Amino acid sequence: MTRAEKREIRRTLQNEIKEFLKIQAHYFPELIQDIKNVMDSRNQSYITYEIEVILYMMILKNACSIESMQEMNDEFNIDECVKNIYKILGLEEREYLPHYVTVNECLKKLDNAELEKLRKKMIYGLIRKKSFDHAKFLGKHWLVIVDATQLFSFK
């Protein structure tokens, strides 16, 4: 890969991060503070990574369409990515992001109700901003989309 190609990839990625942050600031301006307010049930004396680092990594994993935890680990532990995530969260930069095993252990101990509160607040904000009103059928009916796994099929 030439230097010019590397610069182009870097410039493209920087633009994508900027666009993601613009969307986050518009639709979810309090997201980072809300993540920081999630009650962390881990033993505080053993914690290396803050709850907001772990949850924000998971949000980015899904936003970037990363399918596996191992892939997240590989993609996010690049120097620029580590630097950017800590900068976005307003935290002191560390050398690495948490390993996916650490993330999984934290998520196991996290109360699902805490994540549900966060999700509800995000959805409520989208509804209040009328973000989906343009998608109503005939301007007044909501369409319901169902996605299911096929277990049986018949002719």
C-alpha cells in the first residue's frame, strides 16, 4: 500500500468519526453523560476501565457493524482509535482499550435495567424530535417491521 493510499484511508476514517460525532451530538447530546451515570456493580477497587469506556466501545462496535468481540478488539486497539475514544469520553488516555474478555465480564455483572433505562431515553429522544415522522405510511400510520428466524417452512 502506498503512502497516498494510507493517507486517503486515514482521511476517510477521520471524516466518518466526525460524522458519527455530529449525529451523536444532534440526536443524543447527553449520551456520554448518561453512560457515565450507569450504575456500575463491579467491585470499585478492582476496576481498571471506567463503565463509559466499556459501554461506548459496545455502541461503536454496533455502529461500525463489527460482528465479533475479537474483531472489535483487533479494530479498536489501534493507537489512533484508543486516543480518539478516550478524548471523546473526556478521560485520561491509556495505552489500550479493554480486552473483549474484560468487556464481557463487565456486561455480565451489569444490571440489564440500567441498559434498558439508557435505551428508553435514547428512543424517547428520537420520538420527541419526531425523527421518524417522515417514515409514516400515508403520513399518519406507523409501519411495523418484524424480523424473525425461519424455523419451519411450508409450501
